[in-house]
Amino acid sequence: MEIKGAYRIAATREQVWAALNDPEILKKCLPGCEKLEREGDNAFTATIKTKVGPVSARFSGAVTLQDLDPPNAYRIVGEGKGGVAGFAKGGARVTLRDDAGATVLQYDAEAKVGGKLAQIGSRLILGTARKLADDFFKKFSETVAPGTAAEKVALDAEGQAS
């Protein structure tokens, strides 16, 4: 499953980059995040409780940051196990670019699920993933630039923010 998106955040690229690398900010902004702790320079452990359709689960896993190009881009890769609910693993390429005093954050993610989650159906999983992304970016934008909202940016046919 693939999901792409872009959001305009009323903050500098450096501010957005710093926030994307701050476990406390990410913990506060990730829906259902119960724990997010740094395990090294580019590694974290996380526990997230979420619900996809009729399946509720608490996922515990590891997240690593790769291909770091501060303050422009990185790749985030993670894998979590949710007990009988199954597993989720995947990654996302995150890029930042300046846009008239603000920053456009674009992501291109892929994910794979197994267990009970895989039986739910890709449309429901995709819809939940999009809602979680919207919720995250709304909270993230409000945290990085108080008093402002993240603005969704349209993607062109090649998947680039316009």
C-alpha cells in the first residue's frame, strides 16, 4: 500500500526539520502514541495504540532514520508488532522545501500489514492511514507554528507537490 501527501507548514525549514527529529514533539503529535524514546542517534522505539476498523491494537516496534540530508530530507523506516492484530512495517521518504516563508513537507510512504489487519481490506486501511496522517500534520503544524494550521498541498501527476 502506498500513500503520498504534502502539507504547507507556517515555519522555516530548519524549524520543521528540528521538530521532525524531536521525540517529544513527535510523541505529542502521533495519534495514539504512548511511548517514543530515542535509542541512538537515528533510532527510536515506539508504542502506538490504534484502531483500524474493528481491530484495535497496541504496536511496539523500532523506527530508524536513514539517508539523512539535514534540513532537506530523510527516510524513516519502521516495523511494529501488534500481537494477534498482526504487524505493520514500512517506510517513508520525507522532503522539505521552502515556500514563501513557509515549508512544504512532502512524504511518499509504503506500508505492509499482516495478520488480522491484512484481512480488513486495503480501502479501510488506506482510509485510516490518510486520517492518521491528516491528524498528525494538523497537530504537528499547530505545535511547530502555534496559531496556524497545516495546509494540504496538491500533488501533480508525478506525485510532486505543486
